[in-house]
Amino acid sequence: MEDVKINTPSCYSDERGELWTIWNKNESVPNLPFNHDKVAKSKKGVLRGFHGDNKSWKLITCLYGEIFLSVVDYRKDSKTFLETENFILNDKNKKTVLVPPNFLNAHQVLSDDAIFFYKWSYDGNYPDVDEQFSINWHDPKINVDWPIKTPILSDRDKNSKFINF
């Protein structure tokens, strides 16, 4: 999906540890005005999503541990509508994935613990739950082969609707 951007930053390491850049306003494409950062720490098996909205960009990475990230094109007029792209993000590959508006994203923790980080860019107020759309994590129209078959889910994710068109 050409609108989803993947970046693997260069990393500097020495005897003290590692240093890498997640986002740089002068190098990022597109150059977005990020205005909100979020962090989720979760244990193995936790699955969050599929969630999305019609106004926010999300730059996603895994700062610690390993996650399986799934991104779905949810734009009904797109030639890639309901296509899915999956990624392994971890603190070793340091990849970032830029998810545009009207895409769904979900992630599942593969390591014992993981820290999921995302930067948000949107106009106006934060698109909280009431402005977001959620699709059930095992909707057959999306058909993701989740690595852990019995995930730990929130009530929101357990009760999310299936696609009905």
C-alpha cells in the first residue's frame, strides 16, 4: 500500500548503548505537524485494535520488545480497500510505520513485554473513542493470521463490530 510508509532509521551504538531517530521534521515524508504522543506497555498476547479514524496520521514503532503490527486500508474508494500489510516491529529493527487517516491498525505483543510508541498528527481535537471506528480483530473480510491465536483483549476489542458491507 503506497500510502503506508516504512522507515528503518540508522542507528549509532557504542559501549553505552544505542541511539536512533524515530522522526525528524526535515526528513519525514510527508512533513506532518505532530501534536500528540502515546505509549502503551503491554504483556505477551495482548492485541489492541483494529482502530482508526478519518483525520489522524500515526507514526508507530516498538521501543522495547516485539510486536506484530497489522495495517488495513479502510478507504472504500481505494483500489487497495481491505488489503492488509503486516510488520514485525521491535527494538532490534527499529522500523517505523506511518499509518494515514482512514486506515485501521492493530498490534499484538509477541515478546514477554513490549512498549508501543506512536506519534499522532491531526487537525482539531484528539480523535478519541467516540470519533474512531473499530473493527473486530478476527473479521474474516480482513483475515489476519495472528501469531498468538488466543489474544488478551479489552472489552472494546472483544465487542467490536464485523464489517457488514
